Amino acid sequence: MSQAAATVAPRATAIPRGPQWIVRDAAVLVRRYTMHSLRQPELIVFSTIQPVMFVLLFRYVFGGAIQTGSSYVDYLMPGIFVQTTIFGAMLTGMGLAYDLQSGMVDRFRSLPMSRSAVLLGRTCTDALRNVFVILLMLLVGVAVGFRIHGGVLATIGAIALIVFFGFAFQWISALIGIAVRNPEAVQSAGFIWVFPVTFLSSAFVPTPSIQPSWLRDIAQDNPFSIAVNAARQLFMGHEAAQVPGLGTDATGNVLVTLVWTVGLLAVFVPLAVRRYRRT
């Protein structure tokens, strides 16, 4: 009497846990996501169309009615840069939701790799994309009259600060993408919190002009406003003194922006990783 051959499941390979393995695996995934993005150039194109539309709309339609004490385009562009990174953060959640829905995450789980490297690779790739988009928007800004008055080092610092600030919001978006899992729903959920944060701020108008007073206080304490003001001071240099209540010393706003960024990362990175491991 023949016996059925027993099927023995292969022994699972131990997943490396050290930080160096997480960085190594994340670097591999950054390369994978970058190659995937390069094969979809329309993703970069459409992610820049919206901020370009905002620049043209506020520069030529609303700019003449908004008083900032200085050139409005110089006031506007730092807000556009920060807004672009926050809007771009929604792509992180949408990309993770698509990977979950398409089964790509299941393939990642079958490999001997760190679980958190998937999230780190995705967010770092999107941060690199933000650098490219900001540089592209700088060219757009120069074309419509934007001028940098803060020097080279201040400009590099402003771009680094904006990208780092957007990196924190990418982890918020990652948590939403993992929890919701549907790309269309993630996009809708992203606009619900992104629009109030970006428009109730100093990005497009000085906060003293916002009414009523309690709404003005919220706008002034909005971390988005603080990040925009910090970038604006770095880009505008001595010209920032012409903006009411802004001043030229960016140290305070930069430090507060860094505190907000580190605080958001300290909260949402563990939440996103924990949720991903339980998915």
C-alpha cells in the first residue's frame, strides 16, 4: 500500500533586524521605486501641473488684490513649494494602497527583508521626487518673476527644510494608505486633511488679514504656516522684513518647524510600521 508523499514546507529565512539591514533593504526598494517612477513619466508631469496652475492663478488672478508689503510672487512661491510637498505626500499613501491591493506587498513579505524597509523605501523615494519637483517649480517661479534674495546656503537650507517637513507628512499618508488600502479612498481621505492645513495658513495671504480672530490664531499656529514662514525668510533674506510681522531672522521658525517635523515622525513612523506589520 503506497503512502502519500508528505509535503514539507520550506523553513522560513530569518528576517534581519539590525539597522544596517533596514537601510540596505530600503536602498534596494528606493532603486526599485525610482525605476518604476522613471517608467511612468506621466506621474511627474501630472504632479507638477497642479502647483503650476496654483502659481499662475495666484500670480496673475489674485496677486493684484493681495497686499504683502513686498513682491507678491516672492511671497507666494515659498508657500507653493511647501504646498507641493504636502500634496505630493498623498502619493505615498496611494502607492502603498496600490501595492497592498495588487499583491506586491505579499511578494515583499515572502522575501527575507525587513518589514519597515518597505515603508522607508517608499517615503525616501517620494522625498527624492519632491526635491526634483521643487527644483522644477523654482524654474517656473523664476519664469513668472520670482527672485531669491537669501543667498545660496539659505536656499539650500530652505529646500532641505521643506523636503524634511514633507517627509513627516509622507508617513501620515503612509499610515492612511495602509489603513484604507484603496487608492481612490486614500486620495479622497488625503484631500480632507490636506486642504484645510494648506489653505488655512500664511501660504497665500498674510495671516493678519484672516478673519475672524479665532481663525487667524489657528492659522498663525498652524505648523504649515510656520514652515512656510521659515522657508519664506530663507528665500527672501532681507526682503522678508517688508512683510508685516515676518522679519528676517528665520532661526525661530526653522527651529519650530524642525520640532514639529521630529514630533510628527516620532508619532507616525511607529504607528505606520506597527500597522504595516499587522496588515
